[in-house]
Amino acid sequence: MGDHLARGEDLENKADKKLSGWGLFGSKFEDAADLFDKSANSYKLAKSWDKAGSTYIKLANCHLKLESKHEAAQAYVDAAHCYKKTNITESASCLNNAVNIFCEIGRLPLAARYLKEIAELYESEQNIEQAVVYYEKSADFYENEEVNTSANQCKQKVAQYSAQLEQYQRSIEIYEDIARQSLNNNLLKYGVKGHLLNAGICQLCKGDVVAITNALERYQELDPTFSGTREYRLLADIAAAIDEEDVGKFTEVIKEFDSLTPLDSWKTTLLLRVKEKLKAKELEEDDLT
């Protein structure tokens, strides 16, 4: 490890000297770039991630001086992957630099890919608001490039986290839109009931029984097979329990569904919110009587 670290420092110093010395403009930056690249690799072998990251940034700057924009963007990506182990903020900043360059040179699929990676960084840090921002940007880029599967994966993340942030209408619109698109694709048709269930749960969180009933009618028009599914029955039965203000019925309906199709943590969390609102309403009415 020590040898790799010492070699990395030696190569970095040589590269810095190249840049500060005299020499032909192009060759000076080319020579320095070669040394910075080797230095960064040595730092990686030494697991000195911050030093590797900062050296890749120096490499990116050399490539920019040489107008080698694709190589500069790639160096920023390499820097980001080093910083990912020590400094999420710096990692996201480097990926943003890479995205800007990829946009400039028209490499939009790569821009989309690294926007998604930024979203995942924020997601790993539980910074949900920023994760949503970047998943949305990535979805837009993928959609423009007609990479619809990747676009929908990012949109589902936006919908999932928007619901967690209680932005239910935004989630509803995304899930309904994905369901609509999926109906026209034989491979994706099987997922429609899941998207409509997610949209319906978000409707339940809003607590408007009329809106829930209207949504179920709309989903039936969208996909005539939906009313024959357990997902539809779950939503309809919960809507009835809310209308009747019956917490016991609400609990029983969910328990029955969960025994056959286990609910994931996202659905469970949202349905608990609905239940808490229902319990509060029931207590409120008890206080009035």
C-alpha cells in the first residue's frame, strides 16, 4: 500500500511540474494527463480514494485544455467513483460535471445514465428530495432518447418517493401514465394492475372517497380486466371501509390481501397513514357523541 501511495504522489508531483514548466502547449498537457492517469491508478491501488479523486479532476482539466471533452467527462466519472467511497457530495459534483460535458457533446444516453447515478447517490444518503430531482431529470433524458424502460424505472422512483413526501397527486399521475403506456406493450401489460394499485393507494392517502370511486371507474375504463383482479377488490373494499369509517373492516381487508400477496414496505407505510387518518376520524366522532 505504502509503495502505491508513494508512487502516486511521485507521479502527481511530476505531472504538476510539467504543467508549471515551459513546453509546447499541447504536449505539456498530454504529458501531464498521462502522468495524472498513472498517479490516480496508483492512488486507487493504495485505496487512497480522496487523492485518486482529486487527481482524476486534474486529469479532467488537462483533457479540457486539449479539447478532449469525452475523455474529460470520463475522468470526472472516474473521480466520482473514487469519491463515492468517502464524499458523496463531491461524487455528485463530479458526476454533474460529467453530465454537463456529455450534454455539450451530444452523448445524451450517457448523461441520462449518470443523472440516474447521482439520484442513487442521494438515495443512499436518504436525501429523498434531491434523489427525486435527479431521477426526474434522468427520466426526461431517457424519454427523449426513447429508452422507455429506463425512463419508466426512474419515473417509478419519482412516484415512490413523491408519495413518501406526501405529494400524492404527482405520484398518481405518474403511475396512471405508466399504466397507460404499459397497456400498449405485450411485455409490460402484466404490470398494469400493480401500477393502478399504487395509484389507487395514493388516492386513498388523499382521503377523498368520491375521488377514489371516480378513479376506480377510470381504471376500469382504462383496463377492463382490472375489476376482476384482487388489486381492484382491495382498493374498492378499503374505499368502502373509509366511507363507513370502519377501522376493523379496513384492517381485515388488508390482512386478507396480505396473506395471499404480501404487501411491500412502501404500500404498508402508505396504508398505515390511511388507517391512522381513519382512526383519528373515528375518535373525533366518538368525542362528539
